[in-house]
Amino acid sequence: MNNTLQIGWAEVDITPGKPIRLAGQFYERISEYVETPISATALAIENGADQVVFCSVDLESIDPCLPELVREAIGQQPGGPDPDKIVISATHTHTSFVYQGKHDPGLQALRQYLGEDALAEPTEEASTPAREDVLSPEEATVFLAERITRAVREAWGGRAPGLYRCAFGRAAVGMCRRVCYRDGSARMWGDTNRSDFDALEGGNDSGIELLFTYDKSRRPTGAVVNLSCPAQVLEQRYLVSSDFWGKVKILLRRELGEDFRVLALCAPAGDQCPRDLVRWVEPESPIEDPNVVRQNPPLRRADPSMYDVQGTWTIGRRIASEILAVLGEAGRLSAEAELRHRALTLELPLRRVSEEENREARQMLARFAAERRGREVSFVDSAAMHVYAGVAARFDRQQRESLVPCEIHVIRLGDVAFATSPFELFLDYANVIRARSVSAQSFLVQLACDSKGYLPTEKAEQGGHYSAYVSSGHVGHEGGRLLVERTLELIDELFRA
């Protein structure tokens, strides 16, 4: 069997030419300027026997409408890659496009109680005020699909004999963002300065899975970088930015040339963030999210604010410095590798709510609607009621269906494995996969080809709060365990075949 690798890279700019609505948060934000460009980066690998095209995009999430449009466009032209083996994932930046296809059943349920007008401003899904200079979600979808398609085509068309090697590094980037208290409750962005603070709910992973590519002259051409942290330092700000990944690219290209490519793959990080909640450092200027406001916090000698641009440079330097150090280490380059790619739909159980939870949620919604009738609903109000609306919507949904179809990809390249999921998957699941996998290294990718919300652990569900609520995702810990087991089975099958 011919295992000689053909490798191709492409990077396509997706920076908007006018203001856009920014994804993330429960309130509307419209960009005021571009802090760093955003892009779609594609890496094509094939060896005659099988293939994969990875495409990492500076977006908050991947709605299935994007892969559908891209795959349809790719399939219309002969000589391209197999559309079903294109993997599109998000870096989870909160300073990029809102685009068409965002659906929120909980929000729809909330509107039934409060009315359309009550939610016109506080939610990101609401209609944008009539401004001709703001790109609409429909326009953004067409724009993104075209640019991602271009990146995939250019990477596939640019394939040439190449070499690769895998490596491993460490950098302090992601940290747990869920705080536990003595009464058994938990909060995302919880205040650790409270007298009842008990522990952070989970750990963190400083590991960086790395794959370097080279041309025939052994010149480095790109790096696949897989780490457990969303790119959301600037998540509250009114700007367009690739967050810390943009800084990583800038710093690496100063040393390796402007054509050096970086495929940023966000590993499971549903309970991770780029902030140290123990050594809390205040934002440089006020932010609108009341969940992260602290009352007279003590001054800490720690990182710079991880809500501001300086924080993105700090993280960017940590990652880029480690990549350069590892790149400089001696290692065997391979021109051949066994490549196997499985793409399939896995059906996981829908996370359900009880009759009692549904009854309580509807009572809370009805009471809130009666109290707020005729009054504007604030960000805090809509966020709080979104929880109950999500429970009501889930109860209605579970009368019709019990399974959640999830697209996943499992790939073997030599002695390493890649595995994807469409969730903001909590870190503990990744730890189990990596610890039990038969592969020498596991590149795990969240928010790939779809967006099914958070997938919390059982401990998180018991603690509650955002990211662990029913309204925060489609699947619960039972489905998470099934996802882990099935992923491990598929990796094992690829290595035994």
C-alpha cells in the first residue's frame, strides 16, 4: 500500500469589511473595529488510500448550515476532496460573526411567555436595528461558506509531497471556570473570594498536542496546535478579533516566515477559560456581564487582565514560545503514514427533565411574565428566565424524540489519533479518552461540524448553573460517557484494522 503523504495548506481571510453582530453572550454586540484579522485555515492530508481536510475557523461555533453549504459546493466540482471527510471546527472566539442558522428553543419558549417585544434588545438572536452598515446574518452565512469553501479547495489543490512529525508541549493557558461552594452548588465565573468557596470543580490541562508539517526540503510549513482552552479573552468586547490565536500566528511568523500556517484546534474545554479565578484580576474597563462583576476585589499579583488585549498577547507568547522550543528539538520526520478516516453519525440520549422540573419551570415563567408585563426585560432577567424556558422547551421536545444525532470523525495518522465532537465538551471526558486510547497521542477537537451546546459531567449537573443547566446543551453525562466509550472503540478499530 502506498502511504506517501500529500499535504496542502491554505489560509483565507474572513475579516468583515463592515460592522457585524458578534456571537456570544445574552446581549447584542455590534463590532466597532478590527483588533486582529480572523481567518479560515485548512490542512489537507491524503495518501492515496484515505484523506482528511481539517478547517479551523475563527468563529464562536459551527452551525450545521456551514458544513452543508461547503460540502455541497465542494461536491459540485470534480477532482476535489470527499465532502464527507471535511472537518470544520471553531476556535470559539466570541469576537466573530453571528450568522444564519442559530436556533434556541429555550428562547422561543421564553418569548411565548414574555412576548417578542420584551426580548428585542437583551438577546443576541434578536433582530438587528436597521443599520445598512451592519452585515446581516444571512449575508454573513453566504460570505463564510464561500471563504471556507475557498480555503478547503486551495488546501486540496495545493497538496504536494511533504513530511510531518508529531510532538508535545506545555503552556499554562486554560483553567477551570466553574466554582464550587460548601452547600454543593456551583457557578460558572463564581466568586472565589466568598467565605463559602470550596474548590474549583475540575482541573485543567496544560498539554499541547502538536503536529508539524514540512516540505521536501525539510522547511517547516505549518503546525497543528491542539489545546484545551476557548479563544475568549475578549469575549465581552465590541471588536472583531482572533483573540490569542492571532497573536500566536504573528509571533510564529516573525520567526518562520509569513507563509507558515497554524491550524488551531480547540480541545474539549466546556469548563475551561483563559482566566485564573483564584488569582482574580479585574478587567481594565467595565464589562456588561453581571456574572463576572466583583465587589471590591483584592488586588492580586498575577496575570494581566484576561478580558483585554494585553491578555491575548500574554497567552499568545506562551503558546508561540513553546511551539518554537519544541520545533527546535530533534525528531524523526516521516514522509509516509497510515491514514484511516471514519466519519459517522452517533446517536446519543437526549438529556431529559422530569414532570416536576417542567411544572416548576412553567410556574416560574408565568410568574415572571405577570410581574414584568409591559416592562423592559434586562440582561439579568432574560438570562435567569432562559434557564426555565430551556426546561420547558426540553420537556416538549422529549415528547417527540429521545436521541440526538451527532456527527463525529475519528482519524488515524500513523501512531496518533484525531477525534471530534460537536459539543463544548467538559475536560474530564477528554482526560478519559487520552488516558485509555491505544494511540501514542490523541488530538481531540470540540465544536466540529455542528454545535450541540455544553456536555457537562455528572458532578457539574449536580452543581447546576450555566453550562450545566438543561438549557445549556442537548446531551447529559450519560451521553457523555457513551461518547467517550464509542470514541475509544473507534480509535481501537482503526489501530487494529
